[in-house]
Amino acid sequence: MGAFVHRSYQLYSAAAFLGFGIITVQMMTRAWMVQEMTHSPLMVAMVPALQVLPMLVLSFVGGELADRFSRKKVFILGEVGTLAGYLVLCGLALADAIQIWHIMVLTLALGITTALALPARQSLVIDIVPQREQRNALGLYMVVVNLSQIAAPALAGVLISRLGTDMTLIISTLIFVPVIPLLVVMRTAAAPSTAARARMGTLESLRIGVRYIAGNPRLRWMFIALFVVVIGVNSWGGLFPTFTEDVLGKGAAGLGLIVLGVGVGGTLGTFAAIALDGRATDKVIQIGSGLAFSVVVVVLAFTPAFALWVVLAMLAACVGTVFFVNNAMAVQLTTPDELRGRVISARFVVSGLQPFGHLALGALAEGAGPQVAMASFGVASAVGLAAVVGLTRSVPGVVREPTASG
């Protein structure tokens, strides 16, 4: 059981399961509403883009909040803000007054609360388990998050297809409510003093973190690979609603099955990443899984059969998750303690570039069609990762000690 023997970790995991699950349900619902209102791939792609965009500019602010104040309180306030956004959308649904701009503005607002609380959320694991179990806790946390991505799409597909989008927003909001009391009763150890870092300005923090990354060859190639995958092939999810209805001819239940398949694949990918950790170099794992992700998405783009599409989406999510999990673990374990917060915040900034990929994918889909757009992004990522290999041949791979699995 590892970290799960600690009650605080149990509460934290339950909150993560509900919180991430409902984020997925709400995102699917809003994207489906935009699809039904506009039938525009670009407009649909703007929903996940606006959710992630604040991470680009607010990650370092969130990092400073996590260093300056109680991480637990910052996380709770972020979830309170998220609940407030859900309640506003519910109110509009009950009044039958939801418009496109409501969805876009509230999605951006929810992205802001997430970006500000995310560093505290991820750092909080360190405060609730002993040091000897922190790696185990991080691995199990990824499993919990991916399990929520299995339950959430199934729930969303059933609710949207049977009760409609308005009721789905209301029911999912009610399910989210217990997240806050779970976090309130959770106990955390006193975090280490970070007063010096807390006094550092955001720009100075960014400068030091970026300078360290640029000067460390092992971190440098991992950040470049992350950039390639985030901007490229990982934008594929922005077109799920468009593919579901316009290419595959399925409704909301079909979208639920696709996202369910992605959740299953992500969970399998988390276990695979943990199993591979320490058995091959980080470079082999990340480049290999990133290339596999790109190739599967290219094939997926021109797959007409719905059942096969779901299976291939599951496979793509599996290998893509291997890339992201190994990249996240390797970046943390390559960075010294005194710089870890700033380097992780810089990683969030790279992840915050995702909206540009979503918007570019949506714009290309408007002109060339969703199939050509998705395939093009897969090819571009494969080329980019091949270039990373060529540019980093002199950088040795590192085999780390295996991560404890339980």
C-alpha cells in the first residue's frame, strides 16, 4: 500500500480523484456545448486552449504563492475558486442563458484558478508523507489521476447523452463539492522554510530557473522534447468533439467512450512508466514513447472505424503518458532541492504553451479538415523528436534507480 497507509494521503488522493475527474467531465461538457452551437473545430479547440493558457503566465506566481503561504491553504482556495466557476455556469444553465462567450470567459477563469493552485497541489505530496515514501506517493498519485480519467468520461458520456449538457454541469458540480472538506480535514507536516525564495521576485525566479535549465544538458534536452510534444502531437485532444461528430458520426456517448479510452490508456501508461523507470535511460524512454505517440496519432487521423479509433486512442494515450510521466520524474530527480521549485515552475510554463498547439490545430482543421490537421501535427512532432536525438547525441542517457510501485 505504501503511501496509502497515511490517512492524509488517502484524503488527498480522494480529493484528487474527484477534482480531476470533474475537471474532465466539465471540460467535455463545455466542449460538446461549443460543438453543438458552432460546429467549428477552431471554436471547439479554444475550450481546452483557454483552460491551459493561464499556466503560461501564472505558473511562477502560483509557485511563489506555494512558497510564501501554506500550500494546503493555497490549494483549498484554488478549489473554492473552481467551485465558484462551476456554480456560475450552473446558474446560467438553470436560467437557460448560456452563450458561447460565457463558456469561454468561465473556462479562462477556471484556468486561472488551476494555474495559481497547481504548484501548491503538486508540492503538497511532500508535506503529507515521510521522505522515504515520497517517490512512491508521486507514482501512486499519477495512478489516481489517471483512474479518474477512466471514470469521468464514462460518467460524462452517460449524463450528456441521457440528461443533456445543462444537467451534466449541475450534477458534476454537486459531485465536486466534497473535494473542499476532504482537503480541510487533511493534515500536513510543516513545510521547510523557504523565506529567501519567497522574497525573490517572479522575474528573478524565472531568470535563475531558466539559466540553470539552459546550462544543464540533461535538463535542456528534456525541456526541448517536452516543448515539441506539448505544442505538437499532444494537441490532438482539442479535436475530439469534432472527430466524434463530423468524422466518426457519433454523439456525446461516443465522445465519452473516446475519452474513456484515453483515460484507460493513460492509466496503463502510468504503470508502464513506473515499470520502465530504472530499466532504460530517460532519453530512450522519452524519445521512444514520444515517437510512438506521434506515429499512432498519424494512423489514428485516417482511421474511419469508431471501435478501432477508440482502441488506437487508448494506445496513443498509453505511450503519451509514458513520455509525460518519465519526463516529469526525470526533471525532478535531475534537479537539486534548492532549485526544484523554480525548475518545476518552468516546466509548467512549457506545458502552458499547449493552447498555441490547440489553436493552431483548430485553425488548420478549419481549412484542411481535422484528419489532415491531426496527422500533420503527429508528423511534425516525430520530426521534432528526431531532431532532438540528433542534437543531443553527446549527452549521455541516465538510468535511475527503479521507482517503488507499492
